[in-house]
Amino acid sequence: MEIILDIIMIPAVLACIKIAVIILLFAMPLGTVLTLMERKWSSMIQDRVGPNRANIGAFTGHGALHLAADGLKSIFKEDTIPKGANGFLYLIAPFFGLIAAVATFAIIPIAGPIGDFTFQVTDINPGLLFIFAITSLNVYGAVLAGTSSNSKFALLGGTRASAQMISYEVFMGLALMGIFMVYGSTRVSSIVDGQNEYWFGNLIPMWGIFTQPLGFILFFTALVAETKRAPFDAPEGESEIVAGYFLEYSGMRWSAFMLAEYVSLVGVAALMTTLFFGGYHVPWLHLWESAPQWLVTVLQIIKFSFVTLIFCWFQIQLRWTVPKFRFDQTMGLGWKKLLPLSLVNIIVTAFVILTLA
């Protein structure tokens, strides 16, 4: 009996440790910090000061204390339920997006394995198909929030969100077909290891950005639309529908929507790093054969974190640089441009693979 318990508990304990490190010590703290980073970056772009008033005595931390101030405000702010709302659906809606955002990190490796230990919560065969399944849950949060709030503006936001997210899931899947064809697997670890090969000896790494440049653009565009970030933020449409599907929310449930958005931003950055920039692999590190394992692991984590941060910054820069699309422009871009380009990318990739075979 004890042997059976040991076999069951050890993987469970390891999984809990990985979840704590990857999600609670990386994804969620980084998502929280990005809320301040976005406000600071937007203020610099717009030539203003930005948040700087929260303080402890004379200490302001250049606005860092606003993270604590915003959290305390959300905790103590009244959590209201609109008259006529569906109470149960209204209460659970914010957590669909948060769960979907957090679950993405379950299959993303942040460093190479050390013996039997992997820096990945789970490595399942249909790895990227799991991503598609989980991210599709995000639409339920927006739809339930919009339909349960008893508000016409929230309903319009939920309708826009459902149409946009379901549509762009199609292009997101098609954009990755080239990755499946090139690396021959849907398992994330296999795709990452496939990017550790080189062309022309040891000259150019076979990263996804080089093997699938069009797929990179298509997938990134689809992911930004999936997370409803500008310029694809029509479901929130401040100038038309006030705040969209989460208009009636306040307190911690409103904060759950915001945290889900920024954790999703980190998830997008981590996915782009994993699928198109070699994941945790450091280029040409294998040439240093005498490197100790601990140093290799540290360099891999640093490389993965650095590229992820670059993509986080790029998404923030994109929001404050590109003007928002009208909703008809968003849908037209997807069905009239991204869909044909996705199909062309699949055909060209198949032709190249058959030619080189």
C-alpha cells in the first residue's frame, strides 16, 4: 500500500511544485506587473507622467505602489449584481477567462529536462490541440458575462466577443498546420526539440520564425484577436458600448477579468517563444560541451524569460500604436485575408516538404 501511495504522490507533488513555480511565481506575478507597465508605457507614448501618486510617506516607487493600491481597492470595493441579472452565471463568468489563461502554461516547457525531472507541468501528445481546447473556454466567460448582466451594452459586447473569438480560432488552428507539418508532431516538447536543429552546419537554427514566417504572423494576429487586445478590442468598445461584456462588473470580479487579460498576454508571449523562437533552447549552446548542467538550465530559463518579456512589451506597444479596428474590419480581416493566407501557407509548406523529401 505504501509503495502505491509513493507512486501516486510523487508525481502529484512534483506537479504541484511546477504549478506553483510556473503559474504562481511567473505567469500571474508577471501579469500583475504588466498592468502597471502598460500604464507607464502608454504615459510615455502620450507624453505624460502616468501613475505616481500612491505612496508610503515620501516613497512612491515610481508608481509601483499602485499595484498594491489597485489590489486593495478591488478587495474593498462593493461587488454589485445588477437588477434582473442571472446571479449564478454572472458570478462564475469571470473565472472562465482566468482558468483558460492559466491552463495554457500547463504544457509550456521553460527549460530542458534534468534526468527524469522536466520544467513542464505535463507533456501530453496532443499538446497544441489542448491549447485550442482550453483557449476556446475563454469565449464562454465573455458570452456568459454579456448575457447574464441584463444590459444591452454588455449583450452587444458578448455577441461581438463570441463572433470574433470563434472566427479567429479557425485561423489560429490553420496557422499552426505548417508547424505540425514541419516538425511532425503536436507534442510541444517535440516541436521545441525540432527547433534545436540547424541549417548549413551550425549556422542558422531551425526556429519556427524561419521555417514558418507567414505562420508566425498569422498565429500572432489570431492570438491577439483571441485575447481581445487592441486593435481587436471591439468587444470592449469604450466609444460605442461603454465597456462591453464586463460593463456591469465591479470589485474582485472586474479584477478577475483584468487579470485574465494580462495573464493571457503573458501566455501569448510564452506560446510565441515556444513555437517560433526555439522555446528554451539557447542557440549554439551545444557547442560548449563542457558547460555544467546547472548553468545550461539557468541560461535556458533566462533565454525563455527574456524572449517572453520582449513579446509582452511588443503587445503593449501594439496597443498604443495601432488604431482600433471597427468590428466589421476585424471580421473582414479574418475571413477575407487571414483565411486565404492560412490556406496558401499550408499549400506552400506541403509543396516545399514534398520537394525536399
